[in-house]
Amino acid sequence: MNRLLRRAVQPGFPWTAPQWPPSLPRPLPPSSLGAGYDTEWARREPVRVARAVLMDSVARGAVKVLASPRVSGLDRIAGLEAPAIFAANHASHVDTPLLLTALPARFRHRSAVAAAADYFFDRRWKAALWAFAINAIPVERARVTRRSIGQAVGLLNEGWSLLIYPEGGRSPDGWAQAFRGGAAYLSVHTGLPVVPVHVEGTHRILPRQGRRIRPGHTRVTFGAPIRAHQGEDTRAFASRIETAVAVLADEGATDWWAARRRAAQGTTPRLTGPRAGSWRRAWELEDRSPGRRAQERPGSWAL
Amino acid sequence: MSPRPGFVLETDRATPPTLFWHGEGWRLERLPPGSRIVYPPEPMEAVADPDEAVRQALAHPLGDSEPLADLLRPGMRLTIAFDDVSLPLPPMRPPDVRQRVIEAVLELAAAAGVDDVVLMAALSLHRRMTEAELRHALGHRVYEAFAPHGLLLQHDAEDPDGLVHLGCTDAGEDVEINKRAATSDLIVYVNINLVAMDGGHKSVATGLASYRSLRHHHNVRTLQHSRSLMDEHRSELHTSNWRMGRHIAASGIKVFQIETTLNTDTFPSQFAFLQRREWEWSGRDRATYLATSASLARTPARLARSIFHSIRSPHALTSVQAGEVEAVHARTLEHVHRQHVVPVEGQTDILTMGLPYICPYNVNSIMNPVLVMCLGLGYFFNLYRGKPLVRAGGVVIMSHPTPWEFHPVHHPSYIDFFDQVLAETTDPLEIEAKFEESFATDPWYVHLYRTSYAYHGVHPFYMWYWGAHALQHLGAVIVVGGDVAAVRRMGFKPASTLRDALEMAADVVGPDPSVTHIHAPPLLLADVE
């Protein structure tokens, strides 16, 4: 009975459609959808103005109510000139509005968001909605294609910043997945810096399989911009970006100094969480909840 | 669209659960993130006109053979031997490929005026085929033309008057094969090469041989040095068979070999999800999975077994070649490899496998625990070239109900083997030394083999030896969801869930082990670098 109840509340595969493994190419409909969708119209002046109004009024207000964000680390990008590549962990659909509204205005109104071509651009209405609302551009997450990479590089060269989730999709349980090379590749090919960003708490507001939004507390931490070293390949740079985000996560969970010391010793907790059973992973994730810390730390409410 | 090749998927937490066969049923299991799943290539395209392909193969033989029509003449003695019920798996939809080939051969024999023709099931030490099974393999036309006249025979490896000793190979191996075949002017062997292990000289040297001859390669030492059974260049079993085959040829016995390969289209469309990659399951596939799983859970075991054994596979012919044995087999292997090979990088600590309801020795029968061991450690473990998929000292986790149940007609000696031999030891070498002879020569087992539908008395020993290389190589074997007593009897560890099994395996191979799963059937052959 319990099993049936659990299934009814939280149905998974095979009750629901399976997820396509991100590492495998997915055949896309042979149309102008998917990676072939042209988003150029979404960057024309009238659309940009409409989006800016939407972002600064509706989205900002909604994010404040639903996600109560605490943004830190903006000082690290204070002197950074646009454009830049923002690479963040990804746990929820809430991440994008949260990050866009947290970005300084010089980035916010001239940013595109790399969005999965097979998910956000598989229907015409969805493609139009996301291109308008967040200036999404389609990116194939399974492989590097000339078209999607070319579009992203073109935008960066035109001065648009890019928000990208190197995991390639939302986390299934709140812990991050291994970073792939997309952000690193773009940085190496354009010479632009990557700003590591860590987002905490959105998983509890709207998890991947969730159908209901539960207001909660979130934390956004921006890191110092990083660039590929001379001769560093994409894979190594991607790993360094992941480590930088992991250090930011550690900073949020402990404090800056503790995080730096652990980073120096190479003992920063993995962004992908402990290698343990699902309940222990969930338990540990709960410990990092921004809301929980706010409640438990005496005086933190007064800050 | 051409069939997609096999590949290795590295799982993450978003990967959907993976299908594991579990006897007469299946399960969806979630493997730890970072595990590898080896998916087989998709079924190759079938030849457009199989009958024409057979005719062309007979007319244009490989090697130094003449076309079959030129080898046939009036007054000659012709024996057409064919693979028995152990191939293909599951039995294929009619017409069976043997029927197609044998009808084509008989057409030529009839045209050449050959009167003395005998068909012979190359049983080796397997059980005799029933009338229904023979009709299925040969078709009604052939069966009714030969069986009523006593011209459809089944090889009897214990018939003292039906065998002929052809001497010994250079390595001192006795070569004793069926007398009717040996005294024929021509043996036409009709083979089905489902996996790379089948065919070549093994067809005659094993299929038509006696216990006296078979014991030279069906033994622990040979099988421990067959690495793997699917790689004839590194298989002592094949080396021995090749020596015998060449000895047979040198004795003046002419064999015209016809080998066929089938694609891996293994299950009918009702069960299409079984050979689809999980993330490509349609709504219908998911509904079928849920409906069949729910019904099977409520179906009595016997009924479930009979339902599964009634499955007829849509296997299709992908190639047919004929002529001189070795030249034919080399071409056959190219086709088999094209269908089965999946490159895999490196070995794993833990190899997982879901074992289905069927193996070569329980067609229309019960998959007893010894056969579970043979399928897992003898066949699935050996689905490699190069190195085993699992490292030395690693662990194999098999998923199968492993019921303590035996078919009393088909597997009588298995019952005693399980009760008496395995209760004392599971060491293949000790088993071979202490018990093999008495089972092999037991008059009751010999009687049942010859007159009933029983596997030979020594057959369970061979099944155990089939896994000897794996037993020598592995640190532990764990069976998920098996009958606890039966699993323990075989010296394996029982586990109730895959998660438990993985934890138990970590005790053997150390923490944070690498895991690889073979997504079979359909079958594959891992090319391990």
C-alpha cells in the first residue's frame, strides 16, 4: 500500500517517461526546432525592452517572494567588464530567474542563457516563450555541434554575456552532477573569463520532478573570474571550474576562511555530494540548507 | 537507417533504471552513478532473399571446395547433419533456417539423383529432440519425407555399433564420431552460428562425437585455458576441436560445411522493450513492461515458464556461407563479430548480469541451478575477447531466481550431481577427478540418454566445467533473488537486492568499486582492451 502511495505521489520510470542520458545524442525533429531554432528575433530592441521590464518587475518580485535570495560575492565581479561566461550549478528551473535577477544590471540586460535544445526548444511555443523570457539560446547538451557552439561564440563576440549550466541539466537530487566542457570550451575559444557561481536552496523550492513551488531561502555566491591557463585543455579547465564552484559551495556552507583552507589542502567537499546512499545524501544536503542555517545561527536574522 | 553499433553508457543519477532479466521475468535496477552499461549493437539487416542467398552459397563455396551440386552424384552416401534444439535461442519463428538450408540441399541431391540420404541431429551428449522440435527445425515437408522411413536420425554417442574410432590426433586425442556420418561419401553440416563459439570444426568434432572423444576437450584444464570460449584463437577448446577436425579430414571424410548467422532480433514485437535502450522506451513499452511485470508476478511459475518457452524469436538470416570448413568459418566469424562486438575500455571490479529464462540446455525445460551457473559463468562471463570484462579477483553479480528445481526427464543426472557432488565439493578439478567417470558410465543415465529425452550423465559436469575459468578468475559470485539454499549449494553468495549484492561485493573488491553491466540478451561480445 505504501509503495503504491509512494508511486502515486512520486512516480518514476517506468511510470513516467525516461530521461535521455545526457551523454548520448538525441535525434531531434527535422525542423526548425531544437538546435535549429533561430532566436535572433529575441534580441531585437523592442523585445529586449519588454524582457527588461518583465525581468525587473515581475521576475524580480517573484524571486524575492519565492526564493528570498542572499547574494554574495558581487564584489568579486565588480571590476569585471562584460561580456563574461557565468557557469553555475543547476538544480531547479528557479535557478535561471534567480541568477538573472541577481546579476548586476550591466550583465543582466545583455545576457543569454544556454538552454537544452531538446527540452526548451522541442515545441514552437516553448521555444518562443523561453527565447523571449530569458533570451534562451538552444544548446545541444549531448554533443558539441557547430551550430550551437557557433551561435554561442557569436553572441559572446557581440558582447552578450552567457549564463551556462555545465552539468547539462538539472540535478536529480540537489547535489550537482559532474561538469562538462561547454563553458570551458567557450572560454578557451573566445578568451573571455568564466565566473563560477554557486546556487543553493533552489532544489527545495522546485526540484526536478516537482510539480509545486514551495517558497524557501536561497543563496547565490559569485566567485572570482577565472581563465584557462596557457595550454590548459578544455577538460582540465572544466574540472577547475567545477572545483571553483565547489569552493563557493563550501564557503556558503561554512565560511570563507574554512573554505579557502580546505581548498588549499585539496579537501573541498565534492560538489557532487558524498558517495553514499540516497538518504545520507539527502541528509547532508539538508544540513546545507540556507534556511536552516539562518534559523540555527543565533543572530543571523539581524544581519 | 542502418543499425546503430553497441556502446558503453556511463550512468549518472539521471540515467533511468536498467533492465535486468530475472529468469521468467525482469526487473528495473538502478546502478550506482558512474557504472558502465554495455549495450549490444542493434540487429543487423537481414538478407533480402534468404532462399536465394542459400542457393548462391551452395553454388559458390569458399575455400577449395567445389559447388555442392558438383559433389553430389547418384549412388553416393550423403549424411546431412544439423545443429540440435540448443540453437537458436529462443527457437526462431518458422521457417527455421535449418529448414531453408536443408530443403535447398535436398533439392540439389534430388536433382543429382542421390538416393541414400540420411538426416542426423548432431546431438553430441544433448537430449534427443522431440517430434515437435524436429518438425519445427526441419519443417513438416522434410520431417514427413524422412522420419517415417527411419532416415531422420539423432546422433547416439553411446551406440557401440554406431560409432567409429578414427585414431588419435598428434596430441593423443581420440577421435570417435558417428559411423553413418564417417562412412558417408559426403557430410553436409548445417550450422547456426548464434555466437562466435559455434561452428567450424566444432560442428562435426563435437556434434557427432562420443564421450570418449569429447572428454579430451570438455574437461577442466581445457576450459580453464579457453579465454574466452568466444575467441577461438585463445580457446583450448577450439584448438582441440580444430586438431580433431583436421584429423577427420585427413582420414578421408569430406565435410561440406554450411554456416548461417542470425541477427539479434531476439524477441517478438510484444516484447520489443526487452531489446530497446531504456531511455527510448515509448509509452507503449512502459505500459507493456508494467503490465507484463504485474501479470508475471501473479502467474504460477510453471505457467510463466510455458509462456516464455512458447516465444518464437524473429531472428533473421544475415549471412550464409558454404564450402571448406575453415574458410567458411572465418567468413562466418566476420558476420558474427559485426553483429556482436562492442569495444569496452578496461576491466571492471564488479560485473552484473541479468540472466534470462533460457540457455542452450533448457529449451522447453527448466533452468535448474547448474544451468544458471553455466549461463552466467560459462556463457555471459565468456562474452569477451582480449581480457575478461571483470578483473581477476573481481565479483560477478547474477540476477536469477535460481529455483531448486530440475526437469526429471531432461536432466536426471543433474539432480544427483546437485544433491551428491556439489554437496561435497564445488571445485571443478576435484569434481572431475572424483565423480565424472561414475556419472559418465552409469548404465541408467546411458539408458535414459539413448532411449528417453535425457541429457547424458556427464552433462552437468560439463556445465560446471564451462564456468571453471570464471571460478578460477573471480573473487566471489553473488546471486540476486535466488533460492538461498540452491545458491549456497553452489558455493555462491545469495543477496536479496542488487544494492545488498553491491555492498557484499565491495567487501571483496574494496570500497568504491567500478561496476559494469552486460545488457543482454540480445547477445554481445565485449572487445576488452
